[in-house]
Amino acid sequence: MTQQEEVFDSPTGWVAQHIRGYVESDGEKGHRWRGVNTLLLTTRGRKSGNLRRTALIYGRDADGYVVVASKGGAGKHPEWYLNLVVNPEVEVQAGADKFRARARAATAEEKPALWRLMTSIWLDYDRYQARTEREIPVVVLEPLAGD
């Protein structure tokens, strides 16, 4: 990922607006959203190769940052998740902090504790899981050394 590449924000209107405020204020506006912390995640599109950015609720764990690929309990995984499965090197902005990270799905051993962490932050994740047949992934974003 290079500084010169154009970044395409989420096509969902309210998410794009959230991202715009976050970027323009260097994380001062948008980091807190509805009482929870959010980060900006930039992935490389698995088909287009373009940089794609979205805003996600996050938690912190010893290994880094934790996000949930819930898509509100939709039947399919969110595009950002499908992108990072193919291209796990991502860019993250949490508040004013910007860094590169390696994204990975939580292991079966890690997931129960991380799921509890994330549902303590955003209660609706349990409701989202109940409305879909798919297992909602929990993703760990591990900052890369030197960032």
C-alpha cells in the first residue's frame, strides 16, 4: 500500500460520511461513535486491487485490535473481510494512530474470549449471530513491527 494510491471509501452513505469526518479530523471526530471506539480499516480489493476503507467498532486485546465481520448478521461475509482473507496486510487508523497490520481470523481457541470482549462492547453482535447461518468471524489486527 502506498501513499499515492487512491482509497475508495465504503459505498454505504452514512459509513462514507463517518469515514470522511474521521479522516478530515485525524481521528478526533468519529473515533467515538454511539459510545464505542471505531477504527478505519483499509484493505486491498481481492478482485479490483484497489484500496478499500471502512469504519468498524473495535476492541483491544494483548495481540492488537479486534473487529467483528458481522455485516449486521447478513447471510454473506462483508467485502472487507473477504478482501483481508486474500490480502492480510492492512492499514489501520485508530484515533490519530495510523499503522500497518496483519489481519487474521481468530483461532477456534481465541474466538470465545474475543467474542465475549466484543459483545461487551457492542451487545448487538449476539443478535447478529442469531439471525444468520454463517459463523461470524472475529478478526485480530496485529500491528507490524516498525509501525
